[in-house]
Amino acid sequence: MKNTRLRFSAKLAGLLVAALPLAAQSPDASTDILKGFSHPPLQHFVTPDARPDSTPTGYSPNKLKTAYGFSLVKNGGKGQVIAIIDAYDDPNAEADLGTFSTEFGLPACTTANGCFKVLYQSGATKPPADTTGWSNEVAIDTQWSHAMAPDAQIVLVESNSNSNADLYAAVDVAVANGATVVSMSWSGGEASNESSSDSHFNVPGVTFVAASGDGGHGAVYPAASPYVVGVGGTTLGINASTGAWQSETAWSDSGGGLSKYEPEPGYQAHSQTSGKRGIPDVAYDGNPNTGVPAYSSWDCSVCYTSWNQWGGTSIGTPQWAALFAIANSIRVKDGKTTLTQPQIVLYPRAEGDYHDITSGSNGSCGAQCTAKTGYDLVTGVGSPQANLLILGLVASQ
């Protein structure tokens, strides 16, 4: 598989989108999930012949907070720990988060004030510095989780490599260090023994969120785990001046489909009856043409530096993680425990607490590739109306 694929956007002539690969699997990965590798589903929005952006482009935090209802919730996730799981070391992660926070008027999130922390999969042993572009994903994940839940603590856990074995070990480190929400903006191919790794994501009081991939129709892991909230992608239209939500359709590259190996969980029983786990569960803006800015200064051979505009199901993953952190913060304030498998609550609340995505597709396979009223295998139950959904999550047992 090539390291990148380039294609022209049919909607915006002259603009180029570069997509990082969905997954590169070792020969044995189809039978052993731990022998596979995962990659960030991430697409870069590029203007040909342009220098690196000197200012951010794409939807700002305030615009997305307005569009998805976060601005109506007077809580920033205080007391909660959002763990970001990514591969390799980004030496500039904290400094870049500072640049992003200053640009958008967010509170400082630093090691010194206790808001930011970096942990390593192997304890005190720092992973190799990024040479493959994962640092761009680090920037998106840390910056956008902080943007949407500015009072939560952000813990970046860096794995030694992008092997599934290392990434899942980093998940365990996050849980051991108090994470209440774990954001995994990456995906890999399924394997016949993947259910043996589900235990990493079956932890009381911890919510796990994963990207559904940018390869169009098809299921990926760990989003296919029944213990993980899988996030699909949309094309979001908002009012240019106010940020108000106007329209949303399925994004053509959004991952989604039926797992080959995981059985249908009980919480999907009234949404689909295939007998297999369906992904995604929920959706969020993912089209790079309607993407978001992130700042990165780590200069590796394939890293994008300065301000860049990004899309992919990986940009929605940390923002859904922020939503769960906010719900947890209110729950704890009300004397309740933090959420366990919130997808059990997400499905019954689908009618009123989401923007139902009813048009668009992610392939040519008919009904499974087409958004429709209610749950579908492209956008799940829809994108959040956070002000309503968070209240529902808080009210649940």
C-alpha cells in the first residue's frame, strides 16, 4: 500500500486532499489482531502551490461548539481525565497545544498547571520521535479535546510504535493512570481473534472512543469492539457568521459496516438485526473540505508543520471524547459514577438528541452504504446535539 494517496475534490476545484492510509497489516494480521498495525484516519486539506498556512483555516472551536450545542452547556469537563492514545513521541506536543490555545482564547493547558501530562507505554522510556506523521494526529487530538472540554485534564499516552500490541498496551497505561475517557483516533483491519482484545476496552467507569476509518464501507478495529463508541464522518454545513448548524450529510469516505467477527451487541438490537456488530455508533464532521485547523511544529520527513486544515473520522473522535468528559463531570457533581459503555444510552436517545443524517453514502453497496432515517452503517445514530445528549447521559443510571 502506498504511504499516501492523492485525489482531487469534485466539490472544490483546485483543492487537493491528501489521505493517510487506513491501515497497513502484516501478513498474519487477518488471524491475529496483535500482529496488525493501526494508522490515523486523517486527511489533509491542501491548496496547491501554497506555503504552509500562517493562520488557521477551517471551522474554529467556537463554530463547532455552536453547531453541535456545546456552547449551551456550562461545563468544561472539570475533574475528568481525557487520555489521548497515539504512536511515537511528539516532542512539541505541549508547546503546540499552547499555540492553539492562545490562538483561540482557550485556557492554558500545561504540565505546570496540571492540565497536561505525557505518559509513555514503557514507563520512563520515551518512544522514538515521530518520523511518520503521527505527530499531526497528536496535535489534532490534544488540541481539539481541550477545545471542547477546556477544563478536563489531557493525558497524552505515547506508544512505542503503531503496532496494535503497543497501542493497546498504551490504552492500559491510560486506564491505570485514571483516565475516565480514552480517545483512539486510529484504526486497523479486523482479525479473527479480535474479541480477545476487547478486554482492553471493557472497564467500568471508563468510556472508549475510536475512529471508524476513512476507507469508505467496511468495519475496522477497535471501533468494531462492542465496548467502544465508533465515530463516523459527515460533511457539516454551518452558518458562516453564527456557526449555527444548517445541514449535514454522510461523508463519502466515512468508515462503516458490519464486523466480520464481533456479534451484534444488545444495545443495537432495535437499530439493526444483522447479528453482527455494526459501526459507527455516532458521527461528527469529517470531510476535510469542512475540516478543522491544528498547529504542529514537529518537523519530520512527512509531517505537516504550522497551521493546517484537517479532516477524517479522527477529528470527531477527540471531540466526542470531550462530550463524554463533560457528561462525566456533571454526573460526578451530582453524586453519580462516570459512564460505562455510554453507547447503551446513546441508542435509545437517538430520536431527539442527534442530528439524524439521512442522505449521502460511503460506497456502492446499496442499503449498507447509504444514510437513512434512524440508524445506518455510515453515520450511526447521527451527530450530537450536545446540550440535549449530555443531559440524557447525566440522567442515566
